[in-house]
Amino acid sequence: MEQVLQSLELSVVTGPNESYVMAERGIFGVSLWEDLSRDLKSRAALDLGPVIHPRTPAEGAEREKFRTVLATKSESVRSELRKALVATGISPNAIEQRLGF
């Protein structure tokens, strides 16, 4: 797990911040949420922006991947993620309407 988290952190630092990478990295971060540091949780929430506000059909398609991962998470993880998303400036209404939680 340590190597996976280091790889994720390296992606955050050196990877491109384009929507197709951000969405995948954000979804991957949510799948590992319980093991993420506070900084990586914040980054995962930021990376979910293209999933919440898609500009292309491909970005919109990522929403279903996100929902599949989210369905495996406990209510406490969902609550923590919701708070992290709100901290990025995403409104609670957008989270509810677009992500369904």
C-alpha cells in the first residue's frame, strides 16, 4: 500500500492536470480513501471536479465509475468526502444533484 500511495502522490505532483487524468486520479483516490493522507484526500476531492462539472461526454462518463466506487464506501467515508468536496467550493446542491449523495 505504501508504494501505491507514493505513486499516487507522485502523480499529483508530476502528472498533468487535465480533466481526463484528474477524473481517473480522483476516482482512484476515492477507492483508497481510508488509506489517504489529509493532503491526498484534498487532492482527490479537487480531482473530482471534471466528474461533477463535465465539459465533454467522456468526462460525464466518469461519473458512473465514481458512483460504482462510492457504492462500496461506508457512510462515514461518504460524509468525509462530501465535506472535502464542499471545501473545494462545490456546492452541496451540486454534489447531491450530480453525484447523488
